Amino acid sequence: MIKNYFSLIAFSSYLFIFLLLPTKSFAQCAGLDSLTPFEVCEIPNVSSQTIDLFPLLGVTAVPGGTWSDDDNSGGLNETTGVLNAQVIAVSGIYHYTYTVTGINGCTDNLATIEVIIGGYAGFAERASACSDDHSFNLFQIFNANSYLSPQSRGNWYDKNGTPVNSIVDAEVLGVGNH
């Protein structure tokens, strides 16, 4: 009797699962939203020029969608989904959304990737300013032709560790190395 009871429960479960539930499967066609941000810290590394965001969506993402640069970082090729972190001028957190349209059975046609762009201080060269230069821009000492320019979210300090603005008065600084 107990054996028949368990057989009845197993058969009822089978009927419920296979006959009453829908048989059509639905997919997350755009993939998954990022649970943890993707970090780009080695800005000068050549690999930071071509970061393919599509694999970050996971295995359920289908190709053929479109990308958007939600925070207008300026680093995303919206056609290919390739991010160039070297052209993003300000370090910070950016969001990129992948959208899939026109595919039947998609339960989720949007996925957002969060990317942290680390700070980069740049590589400075030597520069000279004359005493009559009352508005010398310290960013002029970076050679953007040979090296990446620094990102603008940094801070400037003098040799004593005192914060300074990026625009200095050469006359106030006086003669010498600063």
C-alpha cells in the first residue's frame, strides 16, 4: 500500500512537470547583468585598447545586438562592443548596455555591464615656464604623442605634499625646479 502511494505521488509529479508546465523555454538573450564590476587598471597596457565586452555577458547572450555607452565615456565602439579604456579621460565607474531585439522567446533583452576604469597619472616630461607666465597649465608637461595623457580626476601636489591647482603662476613659484 505504501509502495502504491509513493508511485502515485511520483506519477502525479511527472504529470505536473511535463504536462502542465509550459514546454517552450525562454532565454536571457542579452545575457546577464554584471554582478561584479569589470576592472581595467593597467591603462597604458596595449590590451586596454581592445576590451571585448560581449564575453562578459555570459553564455546566454546571443550575437547581433546593439551596444550603448550609458555614461558617455567615449571609449565604446557601439557597433562592435569593444571598449578602448585609453581614450576615457576620467577614471570612474561606467555602464554599457547590450540590447537584443527581434528574437522570439527572449525574456530578457537588455544586459548592463559595469566597468571600473582605474586612474592613470600619465608620464611627465620636463618643461619650463617663464616668470611672466601667470597661467602655466601643468598638463602641458605630458607628451600625448609618446605616452597616454593623465586622467583628469587626479590631484596635483608640490614637492612638500601640499595640494596645488593644475594652473600655476610661474612668477609666484620663482626660479628653480618644482
